[in-house]
Amino acid sequence: MTIPLSSRLRWYQTTGGILLAGLAVLVALVAIIFLILVTRYYFEIKNGRGEILFQEVYGGFTGPVGAGGADAVTREQVESIDDPFLGNPTAGIVVVEFVDFKCPNCSAALPIMKQVLQKYGHKIKLIIRDFPVESTHPGAGQLAEIANCASEQGLYWVAHDWFYAHQTELNGVLSTEQIKVVAGQIGLDYNKLSVCLRQSTIKIEVNRDYVDGYSAGVRGTPTFFINGKKVEGVIPFTVWDKFLEKQ
């Protein structure tokens, strides 16, 4: 009697066995890749580089579904009520500026915005929100956290201006000793600052600003939202002047 060929093969040598083994290998590879990505993003976020996750996962996403693109945002998405601001709190024109304290363009925009506020401070409310791009400016997130802690001591704007004035000196992540020096220069109580920087709420506040900005279409700094309308880059005073004098 002739024995069928299929009965003489081991299970992994049959067509079904080969398909099953291939599927098992594929599932294992997907699981390994997923574990590598999760581990990588965990350490990226832990080290303050969360924007990499957004750039790689959402980089090709043009905007919220049904919202007409990333620029189609509501004012409530960007106009926070708990971030530092200057100008008229009840102004009809609300300007939100997303900043990175290590960004040269943000530094260039600072004197322009001071000039705008000097002339039109009664017409506008300028809100500052954090968008530290850690991958480009290491330590930017740390400066944002220090600035938020300075706010608790009533010195946010002192820290804000000091960071820009000394931008070229602030290389990388600051050590404990460097933070002590910075605190002294700004006039901060270092002990209070140290306690504040250990609070998770400070990191959450900075990350919330970043997430809100990214969701609203911010990809670089400075990015402005003028009554919800996005404008990117350094805006010359002449442009602000021409716009605001008509309002």
C-alpha cells in the first residue's frame, strides 16, 4: 500500500504548518518592534523629549477629523486662563505666543512685542505659553519649568526676560549648581524653587502647553494666535502697527 506523501511529512513541513509558523514569526516580530518603540518613547518622554513622539506619530496628520486642517482651531484651545499674560485682561484682541526660551527667533521677537505692548497694551492681551523643542534646544523644557516656578514667586517676567538676555550662555541641561546661580541672578528663593521643580504639576503644565500647541498646529517658535488665527515666525513691528491701529 502506498502511504500518502502528506502523512510522511512533519507538521511544520506541510502547507498549513508553514503558514502557521510564518504567522507566528510575523506576530513575534510585530511584538518585538512594538516593545522597542514603547521603550524608546518611554525614555524620550522621561528625558523631556516628548515632541519626538508627536512628530513621528502625528507628523503626517493634517488636522483633526472634520475640522478642516490643523489651522482650524477654536480659541478655547489656545487661549488659556492660567498662563502669564501682559496687557489688558479684558481686551478684544487676544494674542497667544508659543515660545521656546532657547529659540533665537523668540529672542528676536521679544523687543518687538515689548514695543507692541507699549503702544497697544490697552488693546491687546498677550498670553505666553510654552513650546520647548527639546530635540533642537536641549534644556528648553527645564527653563520652561523654572519660569513656571518663578511665577509662584511673582518673578515670571523677570525670569522670562533673563532667559532671553542670557540665551547664548544657557547650553544644555543645567546642573544643580547652575540652577542655583540662575536662581540668584533672577532673585529666586532657591529652596522654594527646588521644591517646585520636584512637583509633577510643573512638568504637567509645560507638557499641557506643548500638547495644546501641537494640536493647534504649532511646529516651531514663535507661533502666534491672534483671536485664534495662526501666524508663524517673527512679525515686524510695522505689521503689528498697521494691524492694531485699525482695531
